[in-house]
Amino acid sequence: MNKSGTIIIIEDDEDDRFVLEEAFNELGYSNKRIYFLDGLSALEYLYTTPERPFIIISDINLPQLNGLELRKKVQTDAELSLRCIPYVFFTTAINHQAVIDAYSTSAQGFFVKPGVFDELKETIKIMIEYWRKCAAPNNF
């Protein structure tokens, strides 16, 4: 985990991407952020970038390769799994089965997108600060 690395956000809704970027800007996080509209393009990026991203924040319902499928690929790929990139879901698709499915892929978090901007900012802050304080095998 590279705590100063890129934050990868996989979100296909343009309005949600705009609101997320506003929240990150207001919170003052200096990490570069890259947005992907689908899981497949995010996976291609992960395979080709030499960077070690800080965290992946993913919606579940995505075109081409949904968030759950992407998480499984990241988790089971030897090279990608060694990067120790935290993978959290940030979605409006909250139901019991979605939470079970997410944790069955060893996701490191499942957060529901709040409808109020200040609550969204607080949720992002909690996510980022938690992972900034965590130790990982590859950051010593």
C-alpha cells in the first residue's frame, strides 16, 4: 500500500463522480485520483501501470465488469494481490446479499453512499484516514 499513491475510483454515474471529486477537494487530500467508468478499464489500468495505488473505491453495479467481479480478479491475480491495495465498496446498492457478496471477495469495506454531502465527506474521511493509519506488508 502506497499511502501517497493514486486513489482509484470506479464509478459509472457522472453526477456521483462530480460529487466525489468535490468532497475529495474540500477534504484537501493531495492523492491523485483516477476515475473509471467500468471495472474492465480499471483492471486494464492496474495491469499496465507501474504505480502502486493507495486504495480502490468501487461501486458494485458497473458495466462490462462489475465491482464484485473486479474485486475477485484483483484478489486472485498474484501480481495485483501482492500490491496490497485496499479495496472498498462505495455504493447505493445496499441489500443483505450485496454485503455478503462483497465480503465473500475479501473486500476491506462496504460503505453506503449517503445522500447528504457533509455525510459523504465524513464517510470518505473515515475511509481514507483508516487506511492511512493501517500498516501493510509492503510499506515497511
